[in-house]
Amino acid sequence: SDQAAFDAWVAELEAAGDLVVSGGSVEEEVSTRSGISALLEYAMSYGVDFEDGLNTEERSQMTPQIFQTDQGMEVEFTQRLNDTSLTYTPECSTDLVNWHSGPEYFEAIDLGEVAQNTGRVRYRVIGSDKKDSFVRVLVKHEE
């Protein structure tokens, strides 16, 4: 099951000393190997090998990338392909207070089969020609 996969991943981190759960939610605890929350590390690290530490390419794979193109602002990130309990929602804002998502705000961009097989996805922010446009990716784990 997807929950079993997440639990096994957490157990591996705890055994290696890379995650210490201090009474809060496991998903909110910070992983010492990446410096981000355990949930985000799990959700964004599909295909990343932590055995030799994180190099620059692997770290950028785990971090949403923002691109400004002739067609507007685009956000690209990695999704874990083997866990359907995770949802990824790109959101945009012009004021960092009110956030918006959905097909009226984002258009999926085809990256090709190779990128899709590594979990990479890209969205264009519709109407992002304004100078004050902000983007984030909301990740949720449903148990």
C-alpha cells in the first residue's frame, strides 16, 4: 500500500539517524539529509539517490524550478510516481495572501516521455505576464 511505502521510507530515515521524530507529525519533521520537511523530501525525491549525499543536480530535482518564457511563467517539479496518496497542487498568487489553483490558472506542458517517466511535470501560469506573480506547490499526503 502507499501508506506502507511511506512508513518504510520513514523507518529507513529513522534507522540511519536522518530523521528524529520529536512528538509532532512525522511529515513536518525536518530531514537532516536534505534540510526540508520529511513529507516534501519523500514527495519530491523520486529517483534521487541519497547514498552519497545530495549533489547540486539532485537538490534542484527536489526543488520546484521557476522559468520565465515568452509564453509566461512556468513551474516544474518532481512528483513521486509510485504513491497515489500524494497530491501536488501548483498555486499562484499576486499578493502572497490569496492563492489560486486549477485549470483556469494553470496549463499542463508536455515534457515528453523521458521526463514524465522520471516524475517531472511542468505547468504554465495562465496570465502570468504581470510582474507580481508568485508560485508554490502544495503537497498533501492522504493516509
